Amino acid sequence: MDTLTDERLEREFEATKKALDKIKVVIKKGDKHYKIALEFLDTAQRYYKDALYFKEKCNIQRPSKTSKKRLQNYYQLLVLSR
């Protein structure tokens, strides 16, 4: 895994926010996949919000090696959710 820089992290957050803002569920409510689509979108939004929370928490405390590793783990979840 390459080094996670503040600049790269900001780029990923911006790209993810733009993507989440544009996403719309186009499946009709009666479709059997509608609930799955809503759950998938909800999961992606929660991963993003969690990543923001941990990013802010780490910035306040200037991260230790352990919190940097946690932030990288959440970053990976953020990227996978896009």
C-alpha cells in the first residue's frame, strides 16, 4: 500500500462526496432490488461519514501510529464504498 498523504486523503474525500451527492436510486419502489439499492447507498454514506469523523478526530489529536493505521483502514473502506 502506498503512503497516505493529507493531500491524497483530501482528494479522496472530495471525490467521494461528489459521487455520493450525485447518486440517485433509479430502481422503482416495487422492484425486488429497490431495498438492496437503498441499503447499499446507506452503507456507502455511513462509511463516508465514519471516515470524516475519524479524520477529524485524528487531526485534533495529531495521530499516533495506531490512529494513523485506523485512519488508513477507514480510508480503504471509503475507497471500496465508491
